[in-house]
Amino acid sequence: MLAAALAAGGCGAAGSVEEAAAVPESAPAPASASAEPAGPTPGPTTPVPVPDTLRFTGQTLAGTQFDAAALAGRPVVLWFWAPWCATCASQAWTIAEIEPGFRDTVPIIGVAGLGERKAMTDFVTEFELGPMPQIEDRQGTLWKRFGIVEQSTFVIIDREGKVAHKGWLDGEDLTRRVTALAA
């Protein structure tokens, strides 16, 4: 199955969240720390303040720059995983199943660490996580920033940018929490 998945493609397909948070590698840093609210709104729009929790950037496994500030004003789920982790592998199927339905309302962003890039990309391919943004964090920068000490850990950030949950979740609890955030 892994060989067929690897032959079929990689993690290069970009989803709308990754496109919204992607920054061209040669682009200058944004002039302000705000992002426009999602969706069309009548009349002038007010920039959404970017909370400290979403003031980070990184590079995705697909090779694009990622700017979390683009997610301001929406709840966000960060999933900290490792490519060799059996628990992460079992959770990957649930994430692959629910992520497309919540991509625009409650983005789920993978933060891959504790492994090598090839193992990370193989994991993404095997579990069909390609359209979901996956930040490569081999140096552990984001893991340290969020105080992550073990994989598989979820950090749920609410609309105001506050950490609403940090820890392990089973598939049912993750689905329930994401569904509630989307309402």
C-alpha cells in the first residue's frame, strides 16, 4: 500500500488553508500583523488582530512558506506528530477523514517533528494527508514554543487565539471538539 501511495503522488497538493497561509519564499514580511477575515463581507473590513499564538512561520513539507497569522480569527488545531509514532499513525486516518470537511472553518495543521524529512513525507503520503498543511519542524522550534513534550499532541486554539486544549485526543473527542468549534 505504501509503495502504491508513493507512486500515486506526494504532499504537494495545496489546500485552501495552506494557500491562505503560504508566503512566497522571496516575498517580504507582511507590513502589519493582521489578516483579513475569511469570506466576503459587505462594506469595509476590519483587520483581525493576530494573537501571539499565531505569530509563527515555517516551511511545509511541500516546500512552501507557512504564515500562521493568516489563520487569525478562526479556531485552529495544531497536531504535533512524528513519522515513527504508532499512535500518530492511528490518528492520521481520523484526521485524513475529517480535515477536508473543516478545512475552511477549523483548519487542522500538522507539525511534523522527531524524524527525518523523507520519513515525514512518506507518512503524509501513506496516510493521504497531502492536502493538509504539514509544517516541517525537525529542529523542534514549534514543539518548544508550544511546550510539547510528546507526540501525538493536539493544541486547539480558539477564535480569540487562546489555547483551549493541549494534550492527547482520541478520534471521537477530536471530531467532537472540531465540530463544536465549527458551529
